[in-house]
Amino acid sequence: MMEFTLDEINLMMLYSPGDKSGLCKALGEMKEQLTEDETELRALADSVLWKLSVMGEAEFEKLDFYPDM
């Protein structure tokens, strides 16, 4: 299973509509709104998008964005 950083998980929690393709679309749309200065957020979104691109739907569905505290 692909490992995500805490920042990547937080970004996915914010933008995920519940499915992998919807999350990819939402992150792509978010990136279009970024300014040149927002390089860290762009890099974070790119990292998530890359990891999602090599992940299957079944693997995505196993992700837990809200782990028990």
C-alpha cells in the first residue's frame, strides 16, 4: 500500500469527494487556482496526484482519512 505523509492525508481529507477520480479532479482544479508563490502546496498536490496515479481503486477505498484517535 502506498504511504502518504500526514500533510498529504490532510490535503486528501479536505478535497476528497469520496472517490479516487473525484479527488484527482478536485486536486487538479485546486492547482489551477494556485499562484506562483504557492510552490509548497503545488508540490504537495503533485505528490498526492502521483501516488494516486499508481494506486488502484480498491487500494484507494482502503485508505482511512479519519483514523481513530
